Amino acid sequence: MERNRERILTSKRIVVKIGTSSLMKADGTVNYQQFDRLAYVLSSLNKAGKEIVLVSSGAIGVGMDKLFLSERPKTIRGQQAVAAVGQSEMMNLYSRFFSHYNQTVGQVLLTRDVVEFPESQKNVTNTFETLISMGIIPVVNENDTVAVDELEHETKFGDNDQLSAIVAVITKADLLIMLSDVEGFFDKNPTKHADATLYQVLHEVGEEEMARAGGEGSSFGTGGMQTKLKAASHLLAHQQSMVLAKSEDPNILFEILAGKEIGTYFTPRQDV
């Protein structure tokens, strides 16, 4: 274990974020095995004394599968309708798979305005604290069904990478683990450059890092590497930490929390 990851060993409250592409197969169908693996790992961690919050994308992806759609709707209202179907189905899947491991989950849907106003943020924080104290894992997603086009800039987080960072801040999490379809943050695109080098640790996210993170995300999700760096930057500004790692096997969470040098660790400089 690297010295700069010692703090991870004592992390108790952990926010785990998983993206749509990590929950869906390449053919657009739901990856049920991934739901099951994630439920097993998070249930095990919760029962071992960790306080787990799951931020999960996937409503539109699951909704498209449920409705047999081959393409994501182009209109806002079309996306909202698919998200309404998908969110219900996704929570049904989480509830079903977590129940296999005797773990209860609770749905928390958020919009940006809720966390920006002190009174509503306090209410949301109280909800998180109560669920966690009851041993329940909150499953968080953006409430895509209520954000309309003309209010989008006021109500939407933009993507669940940003949402997961905000949730980590308001819950005072010890660590955010962002599971993605990439192994971490590289100095160049690893799919195009064989000599790309993975950053093991970063203490700040500046213009140089953002410039290196250009490019779009997968066909399912809305986030790319830039949104992940923005989330990391938000956490660093609040003296909190984040690990960005590949989501192919959720068992990787056990290794990350054991302090193994996996993915990219964004942490304030005074931690080293």
C-alpha cells in the first residue's frame, strides 16, 4: 500500500458513483450481473460498518431497454418520459438484487435547486443521515423527470459526476469512489495512445489537466473525463478525496478501500 493512500483505510462514509455505461451491455440491454455484483459488494461493505451512499445513473439507459428503444430520444420531454420508466425499473432492480443480500435501499431523487437552498439542503441532509443511521443504503439519482428545457440551467446538475461530488460534500463523506469505463485519468487518451500514463495521485485539477481531458463520454451516458475532473476539483476545494477507477468488476471497491494503488486518487496535498 502506498503511503498517500493510508487515509483511505480509515474512510467510513463512502459515496460510490456508477455510470450508465457501467450498468448496460454494449448492445443496449441491462447488465443484470453488474447490478448483482454491485449489490453484493455494497451490502458487504455496509454490513462491515461502512456507511454507503450510491449515486447511480442509468434511468434513461434502463428505460430504453424496457421500452425497446434503439436510440436515445432527441427531445427533452422524450428523455423525461423514458427516464420516468427507467428510474422505476432501475430502483426495482436495485431493490431486488440488494434484497438477495438482506440489504434495504432507499431512493433519493435530487435537483440542483434542492441542494442550493439552505432549508431544503438541510432536509435532504437529514434524510441521508436518517437512512444511513438505519443501515439503509441511499440510491441517489438526478430527478430527470422534473427538469424542463427552459429551466434546465436552474434545476439540472448537468451530469451525475457533478451530483456525486455534491452528495459527497453535503454528506461529509470521507471518500467518493467514481466507477467508470476508464481505469483512471491518463496524460493522454489511452484508447488512442499506447504510451499513455495513468496518474496515480493528483492534488489539484488545473487548466492543464482539463485540457488533457477533452473528448466525449460513451453513447449511453452524458459525462466525459472533464466532468469527472470537475467533480474531483469540487471535492478538493472542500478538502475531500476521490478515486476514479474502472467499474468492470465492482469487487475492485474492496481493493480500493484496502489502500491498493488502483485508479487515480485525487486528494488534498496535506494528506501526504
